[in-house]
Amino acid sequence: MIDLSTSYLGLNLRNPIIVGSSGLTDSVEKIQKIEELGAGAVVLKSIFEEEIFFEYDSVIKEAETIGVSLEQFDYFDFQLRGKKLNAYLDLIRGAKAETSIPIIASINCVYSYEWIAFAKEIEAAGADAIELNMFFLPSDFKKSSQKQDDVYCEIVEKLINTITIPVSLKISYYFSNLGHMIQRLSNSGVSGIVLFNRFFSPDIDIETLKIKPSFVFSSPSDIAQSLRWIAIMSQRVQCDLAASSGIHDGESVIKQILAGAQAVQMVSAFYQKKIVFIKDVIKTLESWMRAHKYHTLQEFRGKLSQAKADDPAVYERMQFMKYFN
């Protein structure tokens, strides 16, 4: 018997395949299909901090126009929620009512943590966990890297003190001391860290002379960055590690588990090959485990992490010496 079950954020998943935050997870019907196809969990399409901010700003302005005194409620009075916030909470409630796989809510954090009061509503709506999609581009030349890093920890601390459900962080690799920062965040009380986030990438149209988006989907080669750091940080953190970006097939899932991941998040492959590709990913994982005589994920998880590798230095090698010879 092949057992694909895993634990992530203290949640029981029937397998390590998580459909990541995207348009694939923005409705109850889509989540039902994802469950039917066999995925272990979903991360809901993110609600962005800007949306929360502007939604409240709009509500307050509307209240002023009809003569409501702002002294009658504070900025986070949830009696005045806007459509986007209510729709997100309805999505959580609907998904929990109609499916049985773990539902992880997602908030995209940009510039402050005033919105954290909204996390209480997410918890009350029934979300099993919250993934904080957090990134601040290190382009403020007046702010030291230490101060930049401190902001992440301040937000995490405030969120953990606000809710009781598990919290995971989806971070980037834009840190001056990445390994140290991952360890610092793992010691903050979070239940998991996702390596790594994928961002909007600007491009230039040389004919129209305008900025345009590019590389919307990840490519299989993008797995290299997360694979290296999952392997390096495995068994060196106080929380679960999940891999993201560049995971395009069952073989990629196997690699990340061998490196030490508890779970993997996939999006681009399901857009490009359709959501039914979930079945192929699971089948590949099962077939490989059967061929290598593994019965559970735990038997090979982290087997090729840096801590257990025969040649741990290979994960720190940066130059193509042998390749270009």
C-alpha cells in the first residue's frame, strides 16, 4: 500500500499536492473539482492588502456623504465591510461547507499591518490556516537591511497574536542573509514557510515604449532556487517547509520531498496542462514510490537534504566549473 498522506501546518493532507493561490481557487465550484481530482489542499486566491485598504477607505467616504459620524465606529468596524471582503469570507464559508480538504486563506501584504484585524474574520469564517504572502522590494535605499527584515517579524508577531489558526509565510529570496532570515522567521511562531514567492515581472515593449508584464507562468527551470533552499534549510528550521515555483510535474514533487519539503504548491502547470493534470502528478509520485519500494513520504523525505547528503557542499556550489570545462 502506498500512503501519500502528509502533515502541513498541523493539518492532515491526503497527499502533498497543494493548488496554490490563483484564479484556480477563486470559487467553490473550482475547489470542489480540485478535491475531486485528488489534491491535498488549496490556498485560496489572495485578497490584497490594497483591496482591503481601498475598500475601507471607500466605505468611510460613503458613510461621511450620508451623514454618519466617524465617531460612531472605528476604522475596522466590520459592520461596514465592503463587497470584496464579504465575498472572500463567503468563499471560505462555501468552500468549508462543500469540501473536506484543508482550506488555506491567503492575504497579500504590501505596506502595513493595520489590516490584520481582518484576519479574525478569516478565522471566524472557518479557514483552516492563513498564508501571508509577504514581500517588500528592497528598493528603499534609506532603510537598512536590518530594518527591512524587522518589518517582516513585526507583522508576523502581530498576526500570530491576533489569531489562533496556523500561519504560514510565503517569502521571496530577496534577503541579504537568506538562511538566517528563514531561521529567524521559523522561530517566530509561524507553522510554515513557503519557498518561494513568484512576482510580477516587468518587461519593456520596444515598439510602444511601454512597460508590460512578462513571464506570467513559472518554467521548470525555476525549481532550482527553491530546491536548493529547501534542501539547505531542511531540519534547520522550527516549522514546516513547502516548496513553490517551477514545480511542473510529478518528478518535481519527488525532488522537493527528497530535499525535505512537507508539501508543494503548484499553479503554472495546472494552467498550462489543465487542472486534471493533478491526477498525473499523483500517479507519477505513486509509481516512483512503488518502484523504489517506499510506502510513505516520511521514508524518503529529506533523504537528499544538505544535512543528509553525501556531498553537502554541492548545495553551496555556485560556479559552473565542471560544466564549462
